[in-house]
Amino acid sequence: MVHLRDNGFEVDLTEVDDIVAFQQQSGIPAGVRGCHSSQVGDYKVEGHVPADLLRRFLEEDRGQYGISVPGMVAGPPGMEGAEPVPFDVVTFDEDGETTLYERRPGNVRE
């Protein structure tokens, strides 16, 4: 959330008691679920998607359902570690079919 705000996104936070139930109700396919769920316009955004990739994804508008850093991986903004850990950003359709959007080298905690 801080990363997105720092990069010009307006963020409204809504906390839920059960993220998995929320993701199911929101139509997020199980294989792309992240540790955070959000929506930008009509698109689903899962996990710690870097702001520059989210912006590019929104500009391209390829008709995908959403973009995700699935799971709870180290490396993306907000999940930095002592060593860089590569991570994948994927796009997905409503059925959960994914396409690699970009592989990133990972971020180191400062």
C-alpha cells in the first residue's frame, strides 16, 4: 500500500476478516491469489505488484482479468529481504490461466 501511494496511486484500504473468503467471493482464481487483494477499475490486483508494472498493465489494457505476484514471496516492494529474491509477475484471466508478464530480480531491504 505504501509503495503504491509513494508512486502516485490513490489507495482506499478495507480490512477483511478472511482474505481467502473475500478472494473467492471476488472471483480470484486460487492459483493467482496473493497476500493482498485489490481492484483498480475493472482489474483485479493480487499481491505486491510493483507500481511501474501495474501502471504499464493498466495502460496496455490487453483484456486480462488481472495481474498478480502470487503467494507471499520475498522480493517485491513491501516484501524486501536481506538478499534479492527473483519473483514473477503474471497476468491472468477469469479461469486462472496465467501469462508471465515480467520476471524481476527482487528488492533488498534498505
